[in-house]
Amino acid sequence: MKENRIEIIKEAFSEKELSELKTKGEQQPHITALPKSLYETIITKYQENIKMTNYTLYDGHLCLKKSPEDYLHLCNFIPFITRETYEDDGVERKLFYHISGALLNQECIFPEIYIPAENFPALNWVQPSWGLRANIQPGASIKDRIRHATQIMSSDCERDYIYAHLGWRKIYGEWIYLHAGGAIGKENITVKLESNQLEKYQLPTDEKVDLKQAARASLELLKTADLEVTLPLISMVGLAPLCEPLRLAGIEPAFVLWLAGPSGSRKSSLAACFHSHFGLFCSGKDLPASFRDTMNAIEKKAFITKDSLLVVDDYHPTYSSQESKRMEQIAQQILRGYGDRVGRSRMKADTSLQKTYPPRGICLITGEDTPKAGISTTARFLEIELTRNSINLERLKSCQEKNHWYSYAYKGYIEWLIPQMEQLPTVLKKMFNDNRNRYLNKETHGRVTETISWLQVGLELLLAFYVEVQAIDSIQKEKIMALAIENLDKTAKKHAFNVNSHDPVMLFIEGLRDLINSKAVSTYDIKENPYSDDRHFIGWEDNEYYYFLLANVMKEINLFFQGQGQRFPVSKNMLSKMLAERQMIEVEKSENEVRNTVRAYVGKEQKQSRVMKLKKAALL
């Protein structure tokens, strides 16, 4: 029967002795002197484990017995593995060893270390972890002998299986939902996350709060601000645990919700209230990620928070151009990651590819501004606007006092979902398609349409659970859904306008209009020559058209956007192609090609020149 080493220590010493031992260990972290009885217990145990092998303890060393009279000294300590642990992040499984050791020429024990199993055989961890006193004898095969002896001595060590992520796992045909404190759906599950911030994703393990009461407390959050703000946020709570079944259905959520508002509008506090469904997030200071983090850290957190909500806090303007650029890059990468469900590929020194970390949950960003991005990136997030007066501070305060109830409501929601997990992919796919079909004839970007559809799916499932626990009835559910559709439609229209404002064609037209109206650029009658020193000359005009020299007009457009701290998003060739597709410019067709510049006769001499012929009506 396995011996529990912790129990050996507890049984051998009084509480006072254990306390003194702990204090000594804190004062002297590299090596700890142990009472003789405990030291002898450890030595006796591991000596017994190698009794029938070619290894023995002799002359203060771990030795290899070459013959009854010949002993090869290996080292002056015995290393032993107290526990081996498998860490599973849902993509790969890693093995780690908990290793301790005891000096043989002194009654001392080394502190336990935790290393990847692949690092164990080389024994390069001995000196950095235990210092000079742990002395290995020289020799080509000595380390391999120590490795072999250690494995023999430790064959009866305890074994753990640890999950290193949140969200759904299917174990032996049964679905469970992992959180920092264990799992819903199965007992005796250990979860280990990589940071203190992620350890806050802990759902309750007791049943202290009535589910009906908890669900009603959750619904009270809808009153903390305008419904246009709170309905998408509560929808995110319902959507988060549906990521896995939606992935199985081939329609995994691919967007970011962006809560934008001025400093002091309490956006972080509001986000924390809704995030309290997922664990111990009592205030804006407890949020799991922020733009102070590196991109690598955020990417890893997005991977670990599977089927959960990750809040990335505090995208803010700054006077530092370097810091502003850094935040812009992080925001772009978050939006691309969640929008495309991909992680960044990296190459190792040996040219092989490292493991990637794609997002596996959903994301809410809070910020005072949104990134200056192109139409594709802007369509990957849905902006929810806050003003200074959007939030009802009294109701927010009341909800903050009840935030421990929200995780009970979420836990009940997960328990309600578990028996439905096999059927959910089919059910959710139909719901999603039905929602999306409502917008097919509306002038809304396809990504925005899908985002609204996912939010409606999340809200409908969460409200169905609240009906189940009698927090609301079916009529109230339908009223909330009708309000959600109405408010999400408004949000979609606003964001569609925002998306269109990042359209390169619209940016070009608006920029060009401003340049011409402010006389920052020059155009001449088609029968006149430009002044020789006119550095801002871009082309000619008549009553119906502008005849632009493409290189000149693009130079001025790029300077115009640089002056605003932006970059015009497309090249001149791509712009002319987009203008041609919208029939804003004349094109020249031949048998083999279509050219987006045409021949025109310009100036007093009416010389032939190739120009971009833009309809003046396009600028109106």
C-alpha cells in the first residue's frame, strides 16, 4: 500500500514542531534540516525500494554495486519522485515530476521542485534547484545511473491528472464543465490554471443560494444600464458555455463585444458584475486581462478560458505614440484571433512549428476608444456605446452587493445544459440559422449579422433556463427576447454605419472631398496647364468628371490620413479596382483586359494622358 508522505510527516511531529519546521524552511529556502526521526523514515523507505536492485546507500552516497566488494559512488544524496502529474490543456498532455531529495552525509532534505518530465533525465536541474551540497560524481554514465535509480526508488509515487483549462470536456462519454475549483458534473477533478487572475474562475461547490433567487438576481443586472447595453452583456453570459456545441455544429462564435465609454463611466465595474457569473470577479480590479498584459499573455488566457468569457480591460488613449501603437497592435491581434478562431504560428529554433493557442471562449473588451481599423477588422467586433449617464449607479451598487449570487445562477445553467449537450449542436445550428435569416435582406455586414445571431442564441438559452427555475415565465421570456431583437437591431445598424465608415472607398471619397473643399489640393480646367511649382496638383476637371493623376491623388490622400494619425488602408491599384466595381470611375475595356485608368486629352495642348476619371457626383 502506498505511503502518503505528508501523513508520515504529520504523524511524526507535533503541531509546534511542524510550525517550527515550516518557519525554518521559509528562512532557509535552499536546504532544510529535518528532525532525525523523519529523516530516518525517508531514508529507510527509499533504501527498502532499492533493496533488491544493484543500487544501495553506502559511505554517505547513493552507489552502484559492481560486486560485493566494489561500489561505484554516484552522488551524495538520494533524489526521489514524490508525485507525477499529467497536465491536460485540451490540446496536448504534459507530464511533470515533483522531485525531492535527501543528503546522505547530513540529516537534511532538499525542497521539492516541479519540472517537466523531459527535463528529468539530464539532471541539469540539480544544481540550480539544490545548490552546491548536492554533488554528483564525474563520469559519462553517472547521471543515467542516478536517473535509473531514482525511477526504481519512486515507482510507487502518487499520480495526478490535472486539467489546465476551463470549459467543457468529454470524459468516458460524459460531459463535464471545468472551473478553477474543480468540475461541474463530476467529483474529484483537479484544475490548475496558470495565474492568480485565472484562478478566480471558480464556481460555487455548495448549494447555499436558491436557483430561482440567483436567477432573478442575475436578471436584475438588466436594469443597471440602458437595455441596448445590458442585453448584449447578459447574452454573452448565456453564449459562453455554448462555444463547444456551436463549434461541433461548425458555427463557433467569431466576434468580440467592445464596451466603449469615457473614463469614469463605470464600464469596468459593469463588466465585472456580468463577469461575476463566471467566478470571483468582485470589481473592475479583478478582471482577468488588460491592455497592460503582453499579447502572448492575452493569447494564452484566451486559449485557457475555454467556453468562458474573457474580459480584456482598459483600452485607452495615451500621449505615448509607442504605447498607443502597442495597444493598437494587441487590439488588432485579439480581434483577428477571436474573429478567425486562430492562434499565431511561431517557429522554433530548429524551424519546426510551435504549438498555437487559438481562442476557445468569447471576449469582452472595455475601452475609452475603439481601434482605428479597416472594414474587415471593424466587422469583427460589435461596439456597445456607454455615456457618462448610461449606468444607473444606485442599481449598479445594489447588484455589486449581490454579485456572489450570479455564479450560482451560472452553475445552475451549466447543470441544466449537461444532459442536453449531445443534442445541442443540432438545436443551436437551427436557432442560429433562423436568427441570421432575419437579416438577409437588410444592408448589414455579414459578420455583424452573425454576431447578432449568436447573441440571440445565447440569450434565448439562458432565458430558457431561467424559465425552468421559475425566475420568469414564458411570457416574460418572450418580452425580453422581443426587446433584445429590437435593441440588437439598433446596435447592428449603428455598427453597420461604423463598419461602412471604415470602407476604403468611403474614406477616399470623404478625404478627397475635404481636400478639395479646403483647397489643400489643386485641380485645373481640363483645357488649362497647371502651374509648374504647384506641389499639390492632382488633376483636371470639367462639368461632369475629375481627371486625376493616380499617383498624385494617392500621395495627397496618404498625407491627409497620416496627418490624422491613420494609414490609408489600400494601395492605389486596389482603390481604383474598388471604385470601378462601384461604377464611380470610367474604365477602358479591350479584348484582353479592363483598365481602371483611361486616356484623356488635357491641358492647353490637349496632350494625351492616362488618368483616373472619377464622376463628380460621387463626391456629393
